[in-house]
Amino acid sequence: MHSSTSHKHKVVVTRNLGPDIMPLLLDHPDLEVITWPEDRVCDRSWFLANLPGASGALVMLSEKINAEALDKAGRTLKVVSTMSVRYDHVDLDAIAQRGVKLGHTPDVLTDAVADLSVMLALMAGRNSKETTSIVQNGEWPNFNWAPFSFCGPQLSASSFSPTRTAGFIGFGRIAQATLARLIPFGFTHCLFTGNPTSNSSSSVASSIQAKYPTLKAVRRVGLDELARESDVVFVLAPGGDKTYHIVNEAFLKQMKKTAVLVNTSRGTLVDSDALIKALREGWLWGAGLDVVEGEPNIGLDHPLVREPRCVVLPHIGSATNESRLGMATLAAQNLIAGVLGEPLPAELKLTK
Ligand SMILES: O=CC(=O)O
């Protein structure tokens, strides 16, 4: 027999997670599940109105978890479980002060985002925006082929460009999975920036070097050297104040004219105005962006959307069936564990 409703823990879930995942919550004997009923981003007013008395909340990147929301939930709240790896929508100080646990979904999306990072490097280098629009607009029959039309820099090493250098701004799980995919393309050099206070970067470099003996060099470098030397720059550091506009005009000016910039982390890391200028003036070859400052308000009139060598995707890095099922499962497990006072399978440790 299920316990009566009054003994159940109320949990607020801001999206229906579908028939594979919802039963984990709905059939759980200790939970009373309140789910946002619509197939769109949850209204703030609905969220706040349902929080009082909740023991847990399972949220998306779209929900701001700040003092307002936490205070609405009140003292009953034990856990916030976000279905995302990143947590820049969460006020970490506010949540730590209230002793609420935070669960997130690392690892399960690493491969999906690494796949997409390589895809964007290929798309930006190979003029995919202009070339697909030729076909989509029915212009292929009139297309005047020429020996060098639509050529772009090749991702793989070749006799013309035997060294290939990948530069990573941020060198965590996703960056390292991206590097793994670039080894068969013949990449020869790996540069990365890292947390300047961490002293483990030389051991990171030597373990990567040992793993991939075909790499001629693996080094942690400063941003200037990374900009100057890389054939592809992958932006894969977390968002937040410390990384705001880390790719700015000074950085872009130093890039190779044949290099490509890929951002699959957060829009705030790349100064959009500087990137527009850089693309217009040919400081770099092209850009592949899965995230843009100010998203999702990126319309047809946005200058980056209009740039022929800038491929923009609507933040779909983790959008594989496999990854989203993994994320939703882990988010549900984090929620349940937090509500029952058990260790979370993936807890972000907060310092008070
Ligand atoms: O951007 C996606 C995530 O943080 O999970």
C-alpha cells in the first residue's frame, strides 16, 4: 500500500520528462509530483505558486533558481535537481546558505556535446551555411562550378597542412572527449587554458600525451598563444563572471585567418560584437556557435545569423536521444535521493 498523500514529499517538476522517465517519479510511493502541464517553458508564476511546501524541484536551464524561488519553497526544500550539466541559472550562494542540495547531470551529455563540437568545426570550415542554402533555395541547377569555389580549410591534416592544432578554452570532460575525436583527423598539437589556480595542469598534459602518442605537443598556454597557434579554437569553459567575454576583440585579432571558432558552452564567453567585426573583416575563417549571448532571442536580423561563415544552432549540444534520456534519468534520481535524504548520484558540492 502506498502511504497517504499527507506523508508524501511534494516535488515540483517543470517539464514533462516523457513516458520513459516520468514513471520513476509518478510511481514512487513517497512522492507527490506536481508537473507543469504544458509543452513549453514553465511560467514563472506557476513555478513560484507551486513551490511552497515542496521538498524538491526538478528544473531546466530556463528556471532561475534564486533567493525568490528558494524562499517561496521555504524550509521544506531539500534539493534542487537541474536537468543540465551547467548551473549558471542557479544562485549558488543563495542555495548553499539555505542548506539545499544541488544535483546536476554531468558525464551523460559529454559525448553528445563533443560530437556536436566536431560537427560545428566541420560545418564552419566547410562553408556549410552558404552551401546548404544554395540547395535549399533551389539554386544548385544554376550553380557555376569553379575549381576553388566553396573551398575552406580542411579539418584533417594533409600534405599541405601537416600540423593541426586544437586549442581548448577550458579543458574538462567535454574538451577532452572532443580531443579524442580529433586524433583520427590527424591533429598533432593540443593547447589548452585552465584554471590558473590549479597546479595539476602539467599532470593533465602528461596524461593526455601518454594517451595519444601521435600528438607532438600537449601544453597549457595563455590565451594569446592559444589564439595565435590554433587551427580550431573550442570554447568549453563554464559561464559566469570569470569567463565573461574571454573571447574578445584582442583574442580574435590574433587568430589565424584560416582558423575556426567553436562555442558549445555558454554564449557569454564570446563577445558577439567583436565576433561580428572579426568575421566581417576576415580575422578568422568562420565560427560555429551552439550558444549565443542573449539566446533564445536571436532572430533573423541578428548580425551573426546573417554572417555567411557563421553557423548558428539553437543550443542543441546535448540533444541526442541517448544523452537526454541519461540526463532526465539522472535528474530524477538526484531529485529522489535528495528528497529522501540519501546521497545524490551527481551532486554539485557547494561551499557555504
Ligand atoms: O547546456 C546544457 C547544459 O548545461 O546541460
